[in-house]
Amino acid sequence: MKSVPLTRARHASNFVIALENKGMPSDRLLNRANLPAGLLNSIGEDGVISALSMLDFAENAALHTDILDLGYWAGIVPLEGYGKFGKRVVSAPTLHGAITTFCRDVHSECSEADYYLKHDGANAWFCHGPVGNSALQQSQHELYALMIIIQVLQLALGPDWQPKRIRLQSLDDSGVRNNDFLLKTDIEFGAPITAVEFPLKSLATPLLRSVKAAYASLDAESAALFENLPGDPLMALKELITLYARQYKMPSIELTSELAGVSRRTLQRFLHSKATSYSDLLDEVKFNMALPLLSDRSNSITAISVELGYSNVAHFSRAFKRITGMSPNTYRHLLNQ
């Protein structure tokens, strides 16, 4: 028996919110798709619904309201609003980490979602697999997925970043052509997959996280323990370690605890609550210190690894690739393209 594709209720709710923002009612359209009115009040944002029902609701809503780019308006909801999944994505250290986390965990949001990264010379494509055979059936879902992909890329490339090239499975239609955000984008319609192009070297770009939002998301205990650190405590810890490392060497966890004014146990508990460890924290600090060193070709990879405190260049290369998806040599090569 074939399984029924499922999705979190929050995604259908995003379409409801988009309709309400346009002054359009949604209850009748929800009922026609066999979805309850007052969706989130009925089952909660983490509740699961039929992905096919959500698809039917989205496409019919666009047709009946004549909002032909409804998927765009539903897809610009901030990623932080996607529950634990969204928080994991925006907490990644680099764009590579965000994309990897997204592709790995997206099945927790939609059971049959298919997202992946494809390299293409000096560029890369963030891809979404086939969503159906009918162009009519897939247009709003595809536009929704497209905007989520773009939001992930904007975490590192900036909120105003726009893609130069995209590929869409749907056929040429005015709902996409007339969308202001996509007016300057080269669009290939009728493609086998949905994909957004971006520079491959951007995978090494740290995320532009909102310090205020990140700090506000902390539980009261963690916030109190690190109240002497400004902004987001995790970012402040990295800055503290970086400052010390530039003057002396990479500090031990005991020394960092002392510099932060907390016990080692408290620091470890805090890092565990943020799904990281002290060794991962050091790798991120070393990575951020490595980027400007790699941009100067007079610095050898071996010399950089020694300066950052790695025991050998292989350890440096493995740590760098874990964070960026590419070796230091590949990153340096891309910088000159």
C-alpha cells in the first residue's frame, strides 16, 4: 500500500495567512480541500495533515482569488517560524551548514520532500525535486518551495539578495513573470527540477544571524547564566575565544569558562542545550579566522593550519570541509574566479 504524503499544518497555515493579508477569506477553501477552518487552533502548527490536501488548497486558493503568485506570499514567512526544524537551520555556522541541515531534516516537515545541493563549476544549485506531473497542480507549491530555498540562501547572502538564475518545473505563467521580486531573474520554465543558482564559494559564508532574535530564543536559565555576555551568548563566546586566540592561543574550555565567568559544567550544559560542543565551537572560531588567511595566497595551507593550532594540515582540511563542504584549496581557487 502506497504511503500518504504528510506535511506540518504550519505550511497550509502560511497560505491562510497570505490570503488574510490580502483580505481574502479561507474557510470555504479549506473545507473544499478537506481541511478544518481555523487550522492551527484545530491541530496546532506541529500537527500533520495530508500534503495532497494542502496542495489542493493552495492551488484552488490561487485560482479562486486570482492571486497567481500566492505561493510567493506564503513562502516569505521567516524560517524561524518553522518550529524546531527552522531553528536548527538558522543556527548553522555557515551557508553549507544551513543547506545541509535543511536537506537532512526537511522530512520532519514534509514526508516526501526532496531537496539537495548540486555543484556546477564556480556555481551551485540548491534544488527541489519533482513535485508532480501537472503544471497546474504544482505551480503554487513550487513557488512556495522556491521562496523557502531563497530564504535559506539569504541567511548568508543577505536579506536583499536575489537570484540571477532559477529553474522552474511549471510552465511560463504570469503569476511568476509579474512578481516584482523575480522581475530581474533569468527564469527557465519547464525544467525537470526547481533550482536556484548561487556562487559556490558562498557555501563558506557565515550566516547573518539576528543577535536580538537569537538571544530572545534562549531559555531564562541560560540567559541568566550568560547575562554578562552581550547579545547572543553563543556568538559572544566565539568573539571571546577569537579575541584571546589572536593575542595568545586557542583557550581551553577551563580558561574560556573562567573568561566567561561561569563554571566548566555550566558552559558544557549551555553548549549542549544549543546542540553543539566546545570542540565544534573552536572549529567555528578557527574557520572564521581561516577565511582572511586563505584570501592571501602568500599564506600556505600548511602555515595556516599551524597558526590555527591544528596538529596537521589534514585535520584542518577535514574541519574546514565539514563546515563548508569544500577543502581549503578548493575555496581558495574559487576566490579567484
